[in-house]
Amino acid sequence: MNAKAASAAPAVAWDRLAREAMTDSIRKLNVRHQVRNPVMFVVYVGSWLVLALFLRDLVIPRPALAAFTGVVDVWLWLTLLFANFSESLAEGQGKAQAASLRQARQDVEARRLKEPRQDSPFEMVAGTALREGDHVLVQAGDIIPSDGEAVLGIASVDESAITGESAPVIREGAGDRSAVTGGTKVLSDWLVVRITAQPGETFLDRMIKMVEGAARRKTPNEIALSILLVVLTLVFLVVTITLFPFSWYSVHYAAHAGHVIGITVLVALLVCLIPTTIGALLPAIGIAGIMRLLRANVVATSGRAIEAAGDVDVLFLDKTGTITYGNRQAAAFHATAGVAEARLAACAREASLADDTPEGKSIVALAGSRFPKDAASGDMRDGVLVPFSADTRMSGVDLPGRRIRKGAPDTMREWVAKGDGSWPDDLDRIISKVASGGATPLVVCENNETLGVVELKDIVKSGIRERFATLRTMGIRTVMVTGDNPLTARAIATEAGVDDFIAEAKPEAKLARIQEYHKEGHMVAMTGDGTNDAPALAQADVALCMASGTQAAREAANMVDLDSNPTKLLEIVGIGKQLLITRGSLTTFSVANDIAKYFAIIPAAFVSTYPALGALNIMHLSSPTHAILAAVIFNAVIIPLLIPLALRGVRYRAAAAKDLLRRNLWIYGVGGIIAPFVGIKLIDMLLTWI
């Protein structure tokens, strides 16, 4: 099963996951697990204390008090079980995905070479015996035994077991598409691969550990929130403890009627006032964030990277493949004075028939659409095609009495000069005009006569300008990175609507710009796939590497996109912000709950001693006993009701930070105040009816 299929597995097996989570939540009722979560550990201690009081009341016996204590204790234990269930359910999704990924891991034999060449002597060894630096030969039909980098050869590789994509990819030695992943299959040809991972440390192994949660560590924001929750818990613990001597003094020395507040009531009060809701859901929120990222077919090496994505305010985006479609397309024909556009188009088409590049094919297509009759009547049977090459930077065809060429302006100028041809003055103006518009000019010549220019244009992706405008409202600055000259880069940047650009980008230029943004206090995200991207990726706060990239880039990054889609960075930022918003919203809801619980329990606990406190019973709860029970029950029940929201995440809408804060304060702050009033009152009515 591939990664995409694995991401669907938890939804398909929901009943099984729920049953396993229930069992696991009971196993987690041990002190070693509970002590990891200080908030829930207080509930854990309180549950044992109330259980001891319940047993005491049974032995004495005090039936009425035992019934009250027993019911409170049941709901305290249910609070713990619900908290464990939320964490177990999130972990169960990860385990289901990890089980699917394990099916892609195979134990294979490998041809370990004596020397790094195809015809070198080799020995057959187990894949687990390979060590970093070993060289292996893989041929058509072989499973690549471990992560590595192709140093020789070229092959078609099926990576569907890892990426979920059925289309094979090309891997070749000593290029930017040289990284190979263990568990993938060679479909054709051969590769000599240098092993770059030790056993148990492959990319697939890291994926499995990450989704299982074995490699998960608390992030700085999560640690900070945990500290806040501990402080709040300690404050309420001190307040609750001091209430007992206050109550005792009031009854015995201040001549107040009534009785001293009971330990069971104090425990119930403490559990209701401390932030148990967010304390119970916090582990699930973090795990669910990793799961959402994996469902987007992105693997993060740490939870910190996901959180950092939510704080990013500068995006470095490659022009090719992210902002533009990646291949320049023929957009127009510009003929010189005295030359018909139809003749220019016909010659450009004939010169491009031997050009297998996407640009060459687009010229043939444009000429065919502009002048279909000329394209249909072309006869190339007697022609000798001149293929495009990086050395000549031109392509063409030799026909009887005609030599047609198409290529870069400087190359064509030299070609015309060698043939004693002329270079019209208006041709330079056409070239300059095309280049200033952000396009690439190609000159077409027939024999020694220059006919004009073909305009190749980077096609900016539809809707990308609107997406950048949305990012701008969120306070995120976009920076386009391109190898184009500044003139072309500026034109594309203006059309796409990016905030800044880096032209003729070199590794040191990208690294320097990221460092500048860091000095200004910004959080930077970028994508890359080549070895030259590795320094900048290592410097960026969120570094997304394409799965098809080099080993150096993958090691420098903290996220790997299995789809090798550069635009995925925009989605990752949204996932990161959703994680932060979910955590903040549920924290706000949890703290806001205390207001209603205060009005439920405080009057119930002290009304017999201080009848004036009855004025605080604004919910008109039927009795002190019912008030305490209703608050404890609501405190427990709200946890499973919020589990789906914690796992799914609070819906993220692209907007300014202040607008998001205002919206979530209204929904989860005011909602967190109102919901307990309604819930506690309904539970009180139900208890009265029962």
C-alpha cells in the first residue's frame, strides 16, 4: 500500500481504531504514563483519593455520602479515560499508516561492488548488511536496497510505494535527480548507487518512526503551553487547598451554621477549575498535526517544523514549477521589416521539428494554430534535421537550397556573421522589447537572412496572483527565486504579484538573503531540490525538499514532499497555522469554561455555611449535590465531544492575524463561557428527572 492509500486507511478502519484506542486508554491508566501530563496527573491523584474516600464511606457505612462520592469518582476516572482515548485515537491513526508503510519495506539481496563501476566484480549480500559508502548495482526489476545516490547510469524508477504516484521517474548519476529511496523498484536500465544510510536509518524508517510518534518531541510552543497549564494548575491547587481551613474555621470558630466542606467536593472543584480540557487534548492536537501533513504527502522530520510553518512570514518560492508552469511556451512571432509573419512562422516550425524540448514543441504548435494550411503543406522528406544541443544552442533543418536555423540571439548573430549575412537594425529593437517584457527571444534565419523573433514566455499559473494577495493579507511576504536575468525576473515578478525577487540566484545569494530576513526577526520557508539549494535549506526555518531531489538537499531539509510539488509549501503553511490556531482555540475554550464551573460549584460548596452565596446560583441548579455532579460530568463529557475537532483541526481561513484572533475569541472564548452554562443546566435537569 502506498502513502496515499495509507492516509485513507484510518478512515476505512475507524471502528477498529476506536476499539483499539479504548483498550489502549485503559492501559494508560498507570502512573508512568499519567505523570507525563501534569494536568491530568492531578486528576489521576484526585481519582485515587476520592476512591479511597468512597471505600471509607462504604466501610463506616454512610450510604448517602458513599453514593455521592462514588458517582464523582466514576466521572473522574472517565475524565482520565477520555483524555487517554483522545491521545490513543490520534496515535492509532499514525500506527495504521506506519503499518501500511512497512509493507513497502522489503528485505532484498544486493550486488555490492568492489569498485564504483558497472562492470566491477560484485558479491551478493543482504540489504541489511550494507553500510554508508558502499556501492551497489541495481538493474531492471531490482528493488533498491537502501537510500542512496546514483553515481553512474540512468534508469526509470517506480516510486509508487513511497510517493503514491504511479508514473515512474528518471534517476541518473551525478545530477539533481540522483537521490534514490530504499524500497523503490528499477523498471529499466541500470544504476550504480552509493549507499548513504545505515540500516534502520533510511527515509522509509524515518517515515515510520515519525508517523508512529516514536520520533515525536514536544515543540517549543507546546512546552511553553504546558508550562502555562502547570502554573494554572498550581494556582488552582493552592486556592482549593486553602478553602478547607477557611471552611473549617468558619464552622468551628466563626459561629456559622452548616458543615466543613468535604474532600470530595474540593477534589471536584479542583478538577473542574484546572484546564483539564486542553490538558487532555493537547497530545492529540500535536499528533493530528503530523497526520494532516502526511495526508498531504509530506513527511516532517520534527513537530517543530510544522509549528514553524505556522509562524512563517517570508516564503522563498522557485519561479519554475511554483509561480510558472515550468516550461516556456511560444507566445508570438515578430517578423523583421519586409518579412511576412507566415514565412517566419513556417521557418520557425521547420527549424523546431528536430527540437524535442517543450519550447520547441510549443513553437510547432503555435505555428500550426496560426497558419494551419502552411503546417499541413510542409514537406520534410528531403530535409536533414539538425537537433538542438546545449553546445550549439540552436536547431534547424537543411533542405535543398535552404538552411534554416533557430536559436539564442548571440548564437544566431555569430551564425549569420559566418555566412556573411546581414543583421537588421530593427531586429535588435525586437529582441530588446521581447526581453524587457520578461520573455525569451529566439532568432530565426533562413540561409543568411534573418526573418525575425519567436517570443517564448514563462506562463504564470492561473490564480497565483490571487494566492499571493491572500498571503499578503496574512502578513506573509513572498520572494521569487530565479536564475533569469533581472529584467526578465522583474517582469515575471510584477505579473505574478510577488513582493520581492532574487534574479540570477546563486547559492550564496539565497543564503545571504535568508540571513538578512533572520536578522530582521522573520521566519523563512523555502523549497529546493538540488545540491546547490542545501545551504539555504539548512538555514531556513521551514525547508521543504522534493522527494526527487539530491541526497544533500534531503538531509538539509526538515520536510520532504513525496509528490515533488513546489507549490506544496503554500499548503504546508496553512497546515502549520491550523495547528497553532487549533491549540490556541481549544486552550481559550478550556480556560473560559472555568467561569461557568465557578458559578456552579462555589455556591454549592459553601451555601450551607454562607447562605448569601446562594445569589451566585444564577443557573438555578436544583441542589448543591446536583450542581457539583453536573459540573464534574460536563467537565468529563466535553473532552470526547471535542476529540473530532482536535483531530480534524479548527478550520483555517486565510486572513490577517488580528482578524483570526478576534474571530476565534468570539467563537471559542465567548462560546467557552456560554457552553458550560447550558451544558451544566441540562445535566442538572437530567439528574433531577432521574
